[in-house]
Amino acid sequence: MKKLIDQGILAGPRIYPSGACIGPQSGHTDWRSPRARAEGGPVAQVEQLNLAVVADGVDEIRTAARRNLSYGATQIKLTVGGGVSSELDPLWSVGYGVEEIRAAVEVAAF
């Protein structure tokens, strides 16, 4: 839809997509079952639909951010803290450190 609007084929508002939310394992974007988390997979439906992605560490965050940009994202969305409705990460939790956040910012800067 964004491409059609940008080309003037479809009337609509400007769209600024961020793509899949990027978050750490056991964080706000990790919707896997407890067994799947313990065994390292399979991915949850939100990942299959490219709505969220679990990425741990600088390299995985860079990969996820680059993938989002290649799919048309105009910015990167990280879930760096806990969520109100998250079972695994209370609102006050911290999911990413400075270096991990910096990695996403560096990818977004290009």
C-alpha cells in the first residue's frame, strides 16, 4: 500500500513503516511458548508474520535491522524495556544495553 500511495496510484496518508519490532529473547517481542524458548524454537506466529523478531546481541540486532530496511522500513523499532502485558519482562526490565541499541542506530543511520 505504501508503494502505491508514494507513486500516486492510491490516495492515502504518508506511511512510515518500521517493520518487525526487534526485541531480546524473553523480552516484549518473544511470544514463543516456554518449551519453544527452552529448546530454541520454533518461532512464534508474530515472527512468521514479520511483526516481531527476537534478536540477541549486536550481530543479530544488525541483521534484523538490515532485514527490516530491505523490506521497506523507514526506521527501526526496538523493544528495549518491559511491557505492561508481558509475562516474561515486567515494565521496569531492561532488555538491551548501550552497545546493542547503538548497533540498531548505526544501521538506521545509513
